[in-house]
Amino acid sequence: MAGDSKKLQPIIVKKIKKGGHGHHGGAWKIAYADFVTAMMAFFLLMWLLGSTTEGDKKGIADYFQSPLKVAMFGGSGAGDASHVLKGGGTDLTRTTGQVKNGEVESDRKTINLKALKDEQIRAEIARLKSLQEKIDGELLNNPGLGAFRSQIMLELTRDGLRIQIVDAHNRPMFASGSSVVQPYMQELLRTIGGVLAEVPNRLTLEGHTDATPFSGGERGYSNWELSADRANASRRELLAGGLPEDRVLRVQGLASSQLMVRDRPDDPINRRISLVVMTREAEDAIFRPQLAPQAGQEPSIKPERPTLVSSQPVLGR
């Protein structure tokens, strides 16, 4: 009986089903990205700490300890150098901090403005003296102009080289009472114009007459108009000789207001054309009058006494 009961006992078989793992949704990737970011930030921090100067570190510490105080009053930080004085530098090769500009010895080129101006004045004087000699040489080598050497006066003034062509009793520059240039005067002015074209200096032209009045009186055509017309006629002859038009800075007629011989107002020598080859200083004074030499100031070019190109006397009327 017992054997039969054992045979009839049911056999129970348990089957365990293995379920599949659920979908994690990539959460591990986010965690890994956070880890990489943290490591990168850590290494960046280590690099910054290793390359930051002591002054920068102290500045950062001061800021985190009392940020309001640092913001208002400043503190040690960026720009400090390995020096007892505050400040920055430009030498990035120093590993212990920036180098202050005062610590770096460098060759500095200084320009002495006064010495430079004096050198320019000396060069200008030499150029004007050379021009004076060249004009004298042109008149000496030109047989047709040899007779006019007694009527040309050259002098160095504060404004530059003054060239004056004076009238003579038997050799007037213009027809009587007019601005018509005599043929020999044309040749003279054109020769001078060719010489002046070789220098960069600008010039002014002035016309002068004697004190003999016109019959029409001062209200009509007077010495003022005549002197201006003669100066402008001389300008045209200089241009015909090769002088560039932009070299002429001013043309004016002064009538008999500046007589050369005041005690003889009717002397022919008072009738003249005056050309001034100007210095740079005199040219600037025309455009900017405030640059003109003050009273008591020594001029850059000291005036010399007028000298005739020739020792022959100027003939009077």
C-alpha cells in the first residue's frame, strides 16, 4: 500500500520565467557627461592655479573674503608684479609675475625740438644764401643783364631773402605812369623767375612808387593802383620765366607808404619792385598770425644791411 501511494503522488514542476531587463533611457550617459565635465573643470582649475601669480591669488582670496571692500577700494590682484610697487607690465616671459615698465631698460630716442628747429633754420639760411649767389651769378654771366646789376639789391631779412629791383633815371622798369613792363625788365624778371623756380620757398611781391601824385588825385587812379598793377605785371613775367603759380603767396601795392629814401621822396630809387623769398616761419605767420615773433623775441634770421649786387651807384633823376 505504501508503495502504491508513492507512485500516485503528483510531481510538481516549477517553471521560472526570466523577465527581460527594463529600458534605462540613457541615464548613464548623462552621469558620464557630468563626470567628464567635472574632471575638465578640475584640470582647468589646477592649470589656472599653477599659472596664476601670487598677487592674483591674493586678489581672488580678498574678493571672496570681502567682495564689497575690494569692489569699492580695490585690492591686490591682476596686474600686480613681483615688485614692491603696484602696477602691471608687458613682459609675458616672466614666470614669477609681470615686470613693471620701470624695470625694463630700453633705449629711448628723444628728440630735441629746439635743436631740430635750429638745424632747420640753419639749412634754410644756407639755401637762401645759395640762392642769392646764384642770382648774382646769372646776372654776371648774362651780358644782356649786366647793365641792371646796379639796380638789384639783395638782403637777408627776418622774413627771408629780399630781392629789390629799383628804378633808375635813364633805365625805368615801367613806362612812365603805367604798368607796362619795359622789354629789358621782362628779360630780367623772367631770368629771376627761372632761378626762383628751383627752390621750394614761396614769395610775396610788393610794388612801390615815389611820392609824386597823379594829376587825378587820390580819389582817382593813384599811386596805390599803380603800385599794385606794377606788382601784378611783375608776377606775370616771373610766371613766364618758369615760376610755378602756386609759389606766389601775396601781391600788394604799397604806393609811397614805405619810401626807401625818406628825405628824398621823389627819388627814383623809391620806385621799386620788392620780392621776398619767404622762410617757413614767415609763411606760417601769414596763415597763422599768432605765430609771428613776439615783441623782444629774437628772429630766426637776423636782418643784414642791404647790399647792392654791384658797387656801381644807382642813378638818380
